[in-house]
Amino acid sequence: MQTSEPNAHGVLEPGFREVVASRGRAFAAVTIALCDDGVYRFGVELHYAHGGFGFPIRLDGLGYATFDAARSAGIECLLRSWHTPFPSDPDSVRAELSDMRSQIEDRLRQPSLL
């Protein structure tokens, strides 16, 4: 993996992007960059029918010694930040979010799928 250069705001371009869950056009992904200081940093994104969020890879973010450690930390961050549906969200959104979260949790339970 090539090292990533930060832009003027300290945001790094990802050198690696993995979609860890998907359903239709909805998806959750972890992005990772190798920094000049030799550590890996991550970002996450979630996009679904009624919204989503994303955290870019920041130069001032916590660094990890290995790619796998950064990837695991990214997945954990994604799950901690997971959107809880609003009462007004339709059942389709609830099912979409639930299915994608289950995909990620199943992958964590079965490390051979990582």
C-alpha cells in the first residue's frame, strides 16, 4: 500500500476501501490509509435509503501499527456509530439497517471471512 498524503485539512486519501456490508444500494465501508509515520489510520461510511454518515481518515486520528488492527478498529467504530432508526422510519429502512449490521456482526464472529 502506498503512503497517503494529507490535504490542507489533514484528511488522507484512502489506500484501501472495503465494503463490509451491503443491501441493495445501501452499504457500509471501512477505508484505510498508510501514513508517512508508518501507522495505519481508518475512516468509515454508512449510506442507506434515508441517510448515512461518514468519518474521513484524518492525519490527527489514532494510528495503528498493523493494517488488521486499523481495519478492526474501523469496524468497531462503524458499529458504535450505527444509526438507530427513528420512529418515523419505514420498516424497509429498519430491515436494511438491521440486515447490514447483522452482516458485519456475523463477519466478526467468523474471522475466516475477514
